[in-house]
Amino acid sequence: MTELEVKQLCNRVRQVAYDIHVYLGPGHLEKVYETALVHRLRKADLNVKPQFPLNVYDEDGTLLGEYYADLLVEDVLIAEIKAGRSLALEHVAQVLGYLRSAKLEHGLLINFGSFKFEIRKFAWSQLMKRKPLLKGK
């Protein structure tokens, strides 16, 4: 998928997520927003895999753990959903960790829990792979 196609995909997901936020408003559990997003993205003829498993390996190939990204859209975009007061640095770290583990470049972090709709786009590039995730204070 080209960069332009990924950008268009992100815009479609962003609009669908915004429409859900307007319709449902804040106050529901994360699972409700996840189910709504899966439903509406599938209605828009997008391939969506909810609770997509991601394995984390040590440098020698030993399996260290398994996580589940909320959504994998069109096999190129991870969408992580939150239903909290606001997005936090640990949410950012979570999405970047998912991208590294899945060996994918593109992710969205969406918060439905705030009165103001929050969404952030992440691109895990080759350059970022060489830098530490977050610097200590």
C-alpha cells in the first residue's frame, strides 16, 4: 500500500471514529467503542481484525509475551482504542510497542472517553527504530 493510500485509509478511519464519538459521546466502556468501530469500518468495506495478536520476542527468538492490538485495519494500520479522560504517554508507548512487534509502520491512537475527540497518528519509520522510545527525565 502506498503512502497516499495509507493516508487515505487513516482519514477514513478518523472520520468513522469521529462519527462514532459524535453519536455515542463519552461514557461507554472501551469495548463498546471497539465494537462500534469494527462494525462501521466493515460496513465501509474495510478489512478489520479485532483483538489482533502480537508476539514479543527476545533477541534470540524466545517468546516473551503476547499482546492484542484492538484493531488491525487492511493489514497495515493498527488502531488502539481508549475510553479515558485523556491520552497519556503510556498509551503512546503502547502503540509504538505494538508497531514494533507487528513490524508495521502506521498506527492510530483514538480516545473516545473525552468530551473532545482525540486521535493521534503514528508512523514507525526506519529512523525511529534506531532511537530510544522515550527519554528519561
